[in-house]
Amino acid sequence: MKEPYKLIDHTGDAGIIAYGRTKPELFVNAAKGMFDLFVEPDTIEAKISREIELNGEDPEDLLVVWLSER
């Protein structure tokens, strides 16, 4: 498999191309890529785990909702 995500230049901003064999894997890799834009991933330690339930009108909308979750 390719790398889980790739950071790309985008007009006036940055972008992410995320990969995954399944929708959950794709969504996790997109979130990892997004955080890579803000912090050094190796400096983050998972301390909290929680379940969330999200709804979207289509897969693209659901991805935006997922990446916007706090």
C-alpha cells in the first residue's frame, strides 16, 4: 500500500491526499494527515479514547464532519 497520506501544496493553502483500503482506514489517515499540517506527529501521545457518532449526507460530507469533530 502507498503511504497513508501525502501533503500537497494547494492554491493559497495546503492539501492532503489520503489513502485507505476501507472507509475507516481512509478517514483515520485523512485525520493523521490533517494533524501533520499543524504538529509534528511523532510528538503526539494518545491519552484519551472516545467513541463518536457522526452523520453525513454522503461520504464527502461525512469526511468533512469527521475532520471537524473536536
